[in-house]
Amino acid sequence: MKSRVNLIIKTSIFSAVIVSAIAVTFLHEYFPNSSQEYLEHKKNYKKIITNRDIAFDNLLNELGNNNITKEGFIVAYANIKTNSSINLKEYNKTKNRIKENDSYLGYTSFKNFLLGIGFPISGIVLSILFLNVVINHVQHESHKKFYLIVSFAFIACWGYWVSWSFLSFSQDPSRPFDFPKSYYNAALYILPTLIFISSFYLMKYYKSIEAKLKSIINQLIVFIIKSDKYIENKSTKTQHLKDYLTEFEKIVK
């Protein structure tokens, strides 16, 4: 009864971790793209441009109706343009301040942070679970070596992306919000090496299986040939069956 309860608890925890790892990839959908303050402020841009255009149209009408001289038109036009530029500059200044407040660990918003970190976290959690399964449930030595290397490669890969996702400062000015190029060069050597080693153990395992099967077949053929005369005697059939089973067990071990 106790073992059954432990099994249920372990299964529940295992399932909860898997569901959470998958759910984190969709968590960003429950957050807005931009803050309400940013959306409200964004409306001011259209107002600034509309007011500028209306002022230009009115000025042209004044010139068309001869209510203003050409020199006055040029001065008024420059004033409208200058005022509009000042308003746009203030608008952009406020917008940048709001965006900076909305940013999170180098991302433009908390939603984008969740989007960037969701898949790496899911990948590394599932990779660790895979490693746990390999350690506790894979018994064959060659199998275990192969899957341990594969799981290590998965963890290294997703661990890299988790680290990258949390970067908020650049270590290389030419690569903003990124690792130095040397990190990528190292990865290009390390990952193929891991793949090569894992493939080597996999091929070695299948070759050993193939060799063992050939050996079993050869030994069975030799045993059958040697036993032809032995089984012709009816009185020895029972003993032959026992001997056959004993030899077969020796061969397949």
C-alpha cells in the first residue's frame, strides 16, 4: 500500500512538472504587448501630426486668400514646423521613458521576456527529466552511456539558451544583448564532439548486438548438427530436451 502511494505521488509530481514545462511556453499569451500608459501616450503622436497638418492647411488658405504675405508665410511655416518638432521630441522622450519602465531584463516588455525564456526553460526541464529517466530506468550499460551523453547535450544546449535569455548587458559592444563570438565558436566544436561520441556508442552497441546474434545462430547450428545422431535414439529424447534447454541458456547469455 505504501509503495503504491509513493508511486502515485511520484507520478503526480512528474506529470505536474511536465505540464508546467509545457504550459510555460504559452504563459506570455496572458500578458499585454504594451502597458496601458504606453498605449495612451501613443495616441498623442497622431494628435501632433494632425495639428501640424491642420496648421499647414490653414496657413496655405491664408496665403491663397492673400491674408498673409509670402514672407509672413515662410516665417509662420517655419514656426509651425519648429513647434511640431519640439512636440515630437517631447513625445519621443516620454515614449522612451515609458518603454524603459516597461522593459524587463533587456526585453521590451514582460510578455516578450516570458516569450523568450519560455521555450528554453521548457527544454531544460524536459531534458533534466529525460536524464532522470536514463539514470533510474536504463539498465543496459551501452544504452545508458549513449542516453547520458544525449541528455547532457540537451541540457548544455538549453542551458545556453536559458543563460542567453537572461542577458541584459552585452559583453561585446559589436554584439548587443549577446554572448561574445568566442562562445559560439566553442559551441561549434563542443556540440559536434558530443554528437560524435554519442553516435559512436550507439553504433558500437548495435555492432555488439549484431555480433552476438551471429554467434548465437552459429552455436545453435553447431549444436543442432552435433545432436542429430543423439536424437535418433528414442530413449534419449527426454534427456536431449533437457540438454538442449541447458545449452540454449548458455548460448543466449
